[in-house]
Amino acid sequence: MAKQTTPLSPTLLDSLKNKDKLVRMYDGNGLILEIRALPSKKKVWRFKYPHPITKKDILLTLGEYPALSLKNARAKRSEYLAMLADKLDPREQLQIEQDKLDNATSLEKVTRLWHTEQTAKGKWGGDTGHKTLRKFENHLFPLIGELPIEEIRTHDLTKALTIIDNKGVNRVARDLRANLVRIFTFAIQHDYIRHNPARELDGLITARKVKHHPALPHHRLNELLNRIEQHNRCLPLSKLCLSLTLHLFIRSSEVRFARWSEFDLDKKQLVIPASREYVDGVRYSDRGAKMSENHLVPLSPQAIEILKEIKIYSGHCANVFPSRDDPEKFISENTVTKLLRALGYDTQTEIDGHGIRTMACGALIQSTLFSEDAVERQMSHKERDKTRLAYTHMAEFLEERKDMMYWWSNYLEQNKKGYISPHDYGVQTKLALDQSEVIQFRKA
């Protein structure tokens, strides 16, 4: 038979004295009065209950007697028992209410809690987590970050995301919209809110037509290479940056934020890390390889010669292309674009920095010498076919990629003398291979 608890009375409570040891008086249904041991003179109400999910016992402090009377202590117990009946943890509910008073439930603070939880669970790959939070810090928090999350409506999100989209950062707006759904779901799970207003944003931010970067046809390579060689009205590092970009055909941020520590001229390779150390005051300076994994770039002899020349100007710095004003920072993101314009090209219709990648990729495919998988791997493109990815993910094609980097540099060199199509130069290369049974287009 269960032990019966005799309810406490005001008369009994007033007669209780503090002793040399802790004494607990029980009122039933989890309500306890602790008479603390001397020299303390405190009498403290506690509420003991099992957590609604874990069933672990929890002791919640309610207040001191007589400031908190027996009647009011019982009222709090009734309130908490009602929460437990709804499968809610009273301690968590009290914290939520305090957070609201402290404005700890602002969209920004809840987003940071969500981000911390995702990080702890290992949800991010590479520097994805850092980039995700930066999008909120740079674009959404300045607009509605201070609003309490329980007060945010679909209209508030619509207005903010539309402003961001109209700034020309459509991809950022779409990423924010997707993560807002997750953040409000997190807020529901932690009982900050009851409804997810971000789920009503379907169709608000649609993907815009992908911009195709202009690229010169291969028959104009001779013109481009000679214009670069003859141009002397720019800083040497700017010209060398464009030349290196031509030979490596890596992305602009991968070139611009390159560190000397990433190059190994003895092994003839560049390893672009998944992420780089962030430099204060330089936006996106932590960008590494696009696919959030280290990307290896074999270096042709021509590329190594260009790097040796670059070392004359920046070998004393950590950065390959340091800023003229501050060697701890980097050259302008518009360096290659400005130089192409100075060479007489329209970067909107003829060629831009990314168009160099298009030219290289097209030439490698047209040569018919290299497999499409190897070209895609060297371009650091993500495989969209998941079944195919399962077979090609671990295939690095390193020897073939080394051959193609050598071939591309030799093709550029050949076009300085006069135009030859990628296909014809590929045929010449293959004939040389067939005749000698050795790879002739690699230079020693």
C-alpha cells in the first residue's frame, strides 16, 4: 500500500526550525519544503518530478518560504503538473519564458542556437557551416534579426527575402529561405513557437537563369596570348595572375586567395584546401576548393615557370597574390576582369575570368584524348548522377589529369605561334604517342 503523505499546514510550517542537518517536508504530488541545515536559516520550496521524456527525476526550485506561501507554492505545483500532463518539461518552459523576457528568442539568437546544434551534430561539410552563418550575418540579420521569433510572420520573411533577392544575390536568398524552414522547425521542437511561417514561402524565390560566362572561341587564343605578352601597362603580378589562371583554369577565388604553402614545386602540384584561414577585412577569404574537399592541380612546366616569376614579387609573403597596399591581404577581385578590359575585351560578351575555364574544358574534350570523368574531376565539377558518383568519387584519375594539364599548357604554347584546333592538336599528340609509345607531350 502506497505511503500516504499528510499535507502541510501554515501552522506547522511556522513552527519549523532550522537544525544541524537538512530536513525535507513533503506536501504530496512532488511539492517539498527543504529546511536547510544551520547556519542557514532558509526554507526553500522544491518541486520534484520525472522528465516527461527521459523520466529522470528533476528538482525545480520554486522560491523561499514564507515569501512564497504554501498556497502559492501549491498553485505553482498545479501549473507544473498541467505542463507535465501535456508532455512539457516545466524547467524548459520556465527557461523559454525567461529567454523571451531577455530577448533571447530573437531570430538571430535562435538561428545561432540552431547553428550550434547542427555543428555539434557534424551536419556541416568543410566550411559550409561558416558560410551558412555568414549569409545570415551579412544579409538577413540586419533586416529582421532582432525580431522575437514568436512574432515573425510569413509577411516579414517575404519582405526581407525579396529585398535580398533584389540585390542580385538570388542564390543567397534561396539558401536563406531553405534554412529558415529548418530554423523555424528547430524553434517548434524547442517550444519557442507553434507554427512555421517559413513553410509558406514556396515559390517566392525562384532560381534565375544561370549566367553563361563569355569565352573566346579557340581560334582567338593566339590573339589573347599575344596581347597578354605585349601588354606592359599593368602591375607585373596582375599580368602573371592572368597567365597562371590560363594555365591552371581554376576558379577566380582559388587563384586570388592562394597561399604559397599550398604549392609544392618539387612535386609539381597545387593542393587547394577545402577551406582557408579567414583574413580579417577580406570578404570570402576563407574560400577554398568549390566542392568542399581538397582539390589537386598538377603543375605543368610552363605553370611552374610562371610561379617562379611570381615568387620574385611575392615570395616573401604568405599570399601568392598580395595586395599592393597590405601584403596580409589580396589583390582585387576585379584584377583579371580589369586586365582583360585593358587588353581590349568586352567582359560581358567576349571573355571574363570564368570564361577561361570554359575554353580549357572545351579544348580538353575536343582533343578526344581524355575521359570526360577525368576532365570533370580536374574542373572540380560535382557529379550530379548519384549512381555514377558512387563509382567515380574515389577515382582521382591523377595520371590522366597530369597529362591533360601538360597538354593544355603545350596547347597554349602552340597557339602563340599560330592557331591549331584542339581536335587537330589532339590528333597530332595521339600520332606522337602511337609512334613512340611514350607520352611525348609532357615536358621534362
